[in-house]
Amino acid sequence: MCRIAGIISEKLSPDEIRENVAVMCNAMKHGGPDDNGIYADEQAGIVLGHRRLSIIDLSDKGHQPMPDVGKRVWISFNGEIYNYRELKEELIKTGAVFFSDTDTEVILAAYLQWGTRAFSRLRGMFAFALYDADRSVTYLVRDSAGIKPLYYYATADGIVFASELKAFKAAGIATRSDSSWRVKFLAFGNIPEPYTTLANVVSLAKGHTLSWCHKSSTYNLAPYGIASATANDYIEDANIAKNRINNAFKIAVSRQLISDASIGVFLSGGIDSSLLSLVASELHPYLQTVSIYFNEKQYDERLYQKKVQSRLSGKCFTHLVQQQDFESFFPHFLSGMDLPTTDGINTWFISKYAHDDGLKAVLSGLGADELFGGYPSFNRIEYLKYLRRLPKFVLKGARYFKTDKYRKVSFLTHNNPLADYLLLRGLFVPEDIARILDTDEEQVNRILFGDQVIEVLNSYNKEHAAWFETNLYLQNQLLRDTDVLSMAHGLEVRVPFLDEDFRQLVQNISPDIRFNAYQPKKILLDSFSQLLPEAIWKRPKMGFTFPLQEWMRTHSEISDKNLYKGEFAQNLVKSFKEGRLHWSKIFALYQIQLND
């Protein structure tokens, strides 16, 4: 797990390129505190930069950017390849020679053996830049689940890329603000890919390769696909599904436990983290867990955490988080953010404690809700089908309701799948966004629904909900926040539920088996019925969240209406202090003021 950056330019001098890349890497030192490196090919006008967090092969042999033995190909790599040992054995049989125990060197050898087809064979979380000097081409590659971030800025003169937007800002590259980011943020609670807060700086799509041709200074974007052994293996038998889920998840966890550095598990007390902790502890008996608890009873999960901890052999770290901790560390959380978000405070805190406990890598239960229907949206989405049949004047009239959940029905006046998603998960309606930003409501609607087309079948069933939750909520909020706010502490977070092979298996299970309207994630629970304590799977669902409604209400700055511009925003602050507005909305407003 690391941070990467690079510049390819015909305009800048070699010294300027090198200096800018060094600045970019230093801006991301928090994500790679163990080592740093620069590689330059002055003739090609390329510089690759790297900040290293050592997880596999802790020796100097893991230094990056790394070349192959013939120095034909160079790579700057962020992430982990979980099947690198299997690939390495296969490559050795073809005559490949290795000089380290790193997964980085396996990517180089795989590319030299199989070309770009190698990318589809990688199992892991990754974003890397691979420069092929012989072919005068550089590849930017991102994993199929979009776990690791990669941003780029392309012009006729070259391309700049990095793991974080902080790097672009630090080097003074592409610093012009995107004029539409505030609208998107207030609607979604995040900034959806591929957009960012910077104009023309975009995110490389998950499962895609950007190929930069040095001779023509042009690039091409293309999906690389995942090599699959189960593409046609559709499962319609529940017993077969349970057996395969059990086996595949254990394989996913086993290979994601590979580490030469200290590794543990986030244990919240919910179904996903509890199951993950128990499976991982069977494979790694003295695995450590990290948990957070609160004095506020409605948020405290110690009862459930203890039921799992009692079955574990490893050390269980637990940390009490109080309002004074929130007050004290809140500025550090803000500085750790890379893009505005209405989530992530929980990730920042538990990552801090995991780092303080001596861990460098942890496993997380992210992704299970999206795969197995764990959110309320999986049942709510069918109602959209009926709402869509209402006359347009009725949908327009919904804006006059006082209650937000009814006002959001007005999103459906737009014939766009994003309107369906925003009804389910949106923050502010366009009318309110316009008033907050003192702009025209038609302009707000153009920004939200005019320039982004997403391809999803409007079936309004649970598969439809899974697509929304995976490609919009998980992608743009949970994964991004988890990466940035864990790496702010130099901590790697791994997500076994998003293992490529496990995801493919689950997606090949009949929806009638995969989803259950009465008990979310039933097939997952049934697959591990002998392992998970009954108290865990029978408990009410509660996301891993903090008592932020109260903590932000008494925060001296967040709740100070004089900070906010305009009467409408100030009235929202008043509503929040009176308990009539959710904390996520005031937090979004607060960030708008900070970035104004």
C-alpha cells in the first residue's frame, strides 16, 4: 500500500518535471511513510514518483519505482496483489527470474509475459503506472472494484496523475476549481466519480486502463475485464450457494491475510465485521482486532463486540471515544480529507487507533451490504416503480411538502437513473441547493442530470438496488473515505468481500437466493450458521456510526450560524440545533463554507 504520482510532459524541462513529482510525493507522505523514490526518463519526458508503506517484503528490495531486470519496464504501484504467489509460481515455470518477494515484481513479470492481458489476471486492490520504454507507452491501471484511487489531468502537452488531489494542489498543477462540485456535493453527500473539486482532474474508472502513447501524446481508455473461471456458472440451488460462499470467502480472507507487517481486523460488532473476525481468526489464530465504543448507549456496541471477542485468541484492542476526542481531533480529520464527504469520521478515528496499536494493515467488512442486500434501499426501491407512474404535476408538487423524505419525490420529475438514486440517498433537493448557493435551480438540475449518463436497467428490483449501492454509494463514499482516511495514518485497509473471485461468485447466484426481503444477508448468514453467534445475526441493524448528531450540535464552530452565509443556511443551522435536521446536512453545509 503506497501513494504514487507521475508526470509525462513535452512542455516542462526534466528538472521541472522531477521537482514537481517530488513535491507531489511529499504531499502524500502520510500514505507512504517508509520510503520514497523517483525514476526519470528524460528523453521520454516521464517521471514516476512513489511513497512506500511497507507491507510485503519489508526489505529494500521493495523500493519503487521498480524496474524489471532488463530495465525495459518500470512501475510505481499502490496496493496489494493477493494472488501474486500463484502467479509467481506460474511465471517461474515460463523462465521468469525474481529478485524479491514483492508482489510488485510479479506485476512486472506478468506484463512481460502476457502483455496487457496480465491486468485481468490480477486479484487485489491496486492503482499503478507502468512505463514500457521499448514500446513508448505508459499504462495507468485501476482495480476492478475501484478500491484504490487514481486521478489524472490530461492535456495536449502531457498527463499528470496521482493517488490524491492534494498532490496536484501542492505542485500547483490544475488548481482551478470545478464550478459544479458544490452542487454535486450538496446533492450526493460526496462528489461522484469521475468528477473532483478540480477542473479537468478526473478519476480513472475502476477496471480500466489508460494507455498514454509517448510518440503521439494521445491516450486511450479501455476496460480490461476480469479473467473468470465461473462466468457461466449460474447458481440456482441454495445449498450449493451456501457451500460456495463459505469456501470462496475463506479463500478471499486467507489471501488477504498475507502480510509481512502487523495485521488485524476492524471489529464493530455488526454482522459483517464479526463474521470477518471469526473467519480470519480461524486462519490466523492470534489475529488482533480493533474496536471503538461510546458512552452514549444507543451507539454503544460493546455487548456484541464482547460476544465475538470471547471467541478470539488474539489481542482485542478497544477504545472509548468521547465528545472531547471528537473536538480535539476534528481539525486533524479535516486536514486528512482529500475530497469533501459527509462520512468518514468513523474511519479516521478507528484507523488512528489501529495505527497507535501497532498495526499497519487491517481487514474491513465493507462490501457485504451491497452484495447481499443489507440496506433499506433494497426493499424501498420497488416503490420507485409505482412513483414513476405518477403524473408529472404530482411529482412536481412534492417539493411543497415540509418533510424531506416526501420532498425528495420531486427528484423523479427528471427521467434519469440518478434521480432514482437521489430519492433513495440524496442529501438536499435542487430547490434547497439553489438557495444555499444563491444560484438558479435550473442550473442545479443541469449540473445534476445534464452531463452524466449512467447505464443501469431500470428494473426497480434488488439487483437494481445493488447496482446503485455498489457503483454510487460504495464507490463514491465508502471506499474513497476508507482509503483516504486510513492512509492519513499510514494504515492499509483490505476488503475481502470485494475480492474479485468472491464478487463474481455472488453475482452468479440467483437473486431469489442472494436477496431476502425479510432477513437481509440471509444467504451469507446461512453460509456461516455454525460460526456466527445468534446474538449477532439477530440484533437490529446499526451502521458503524458515531453520536455525531449530539456532538456536532454542541460543536462551537459547526453550530455557529454566523459562520454560514445567507438566511436560508442560517435557518438550517437553527433547525439542526433544535434537532430537526440530520447532522450530515449541517456537515455538508459546514464544508461548503470552508471551501468557499
